Amino acid sequence: MLDRASVEATKNETTRRVRFRGAGFVPASSRFGGLIALALVIAIWQAAGSTGLVNPLFLPPPSAIARAIYQLAISGALWQHLSASLLRIGVGWLLGTAAGVAVGFAIGLSRLARSVGITFISALFPIPKIALLPLLILWLGIGEEPKIATIALGVFFSTAISVYSGVDAVPRNLIRMAQSFNVPFATIVRKVIWPGALPAILAGFRITASVALLLVVSAEMIGAQYGIGAFVLQAGNLMQTDQLLAGVVILSAFGLAVGRVIGWLETRLLHWR
């Protein structure tokens, strides 16, 4: 009887349910975690400003920043500056992205384009694009063209690098299998290479959106009458820190909106993940 009881106990131990540990590193986020953290930071910031722990001249409280944004909105200045910046970002980003995607795929698919393209990209990519703005003004004149060209150049190099890196990351056995079935080259690009490189391309879009935002602010600070960058520079020169941070908050909100749009594109286009 003792031997039988010990066998039953051993059997129960061996058939005990074990928690599944092979879920992998699946990216997930809390639905309200980010909002709660943001609200907590804003509340602490407001409390520090209201109690006088922080000088409002150096760091205005969120209520003063919200009031500055409201005053800019009702006066119409906010929309004037915002529309000018959005126009430059939109046109520059589209031009740079279109050229970067074309060059990136050429580098990823052609040996000749790779040998030529990577050489030029490696030589020109480290150059700060805002340093070329005076030269672009000489070439294109004073107006919107040099600012848009500066943004397009910054977006182009980052896009080209992300695209050909994504093409290189596509498993070669999938391409060889398609070639063994005599699938046309255009179909392989459309059905195999493009879906495989798409995650890297969308990740590159996140980077280029930030690059475009940085370059438009820098370009507007150098030579523009309207735009968020020009507004921030003017507010800083006049020590209007509430308006300065209002411009920073607007830029942050724009970056957050772009991130949301790209995240939505990822859920729609990368449905297999």
C-alpha cells in the first residue's frame, strides 16, 4: 500500500500543470498607463509652479502654457504659424520619402546601384542638413524652396537607409523559392520583398517624421517669418517662456499625432504580426 501511494503521489507530481513560459517577447502596452503617467507629471509640474517651488519665468506651469495656447488660437497666430510649418513638413517629407524609397529599393535590388549609392549615402549622410541651408538659399532663392529642400534631404537619407536595410533583411530562401518557381521579378518584389521590408520601412517613417520636425524648426529659426520655429525663436528672444513652451507643446502634440498615424498603419499593413 505504501508503494502504491508513493507511485500515485509521483504520478500527480509529474502531471502537475505548469504555467506556459513560451509566449515570447510580444510587445504590449497598457491602454491607460501612458495617460495616467502623463497626468501625474502634469499634476506635479502644476503643483510645483503654484506653490512657488519653481520660478514661473524659468518654467511656467501647465496652466500658463494652456492659456498661452488658447490666446494664440483665438488670435489666429497659432493657425498661421502651424499651417506654414505643416506645409513645409508635408511637402518636404513626401519628396524625401518618395526619393528615398526609390533609391533604397534600387540599392537593395541592384548591385550597380548598391556600389554607387552606398558610397554617396555614407559620404553625405553625416553632414548636418541644416548647414546646407545657406547654400540652398543661394541656389533656390529666399522663399519656401530652400526650407523644403532641407527637409527633403534629411528625410531622403534616413528613408533610403531604412529601405535598403529592410530589403537586405528579407530571408533569401523566400526569394530563391520564388525564383525556383519562375515567378517574375516584379511579382517577387511586390509579393515577397515589399512585405518583408515593410516593417523596417515603417520604422524608418517614424525616424524621418522626427527628422522633418527637427529640420523645419531649425530652418524656420534661421530664415522664416512664420512657422513654429520662428515663433519659438521670437518668444525666446523676448523671454516669453510661456509662449515658448506653448510652441514646444504644439511640436510634441504633432509628433504624438504622427506616431499614432504610423502605429495605425502598422496595425493595418502588418496584420500578420
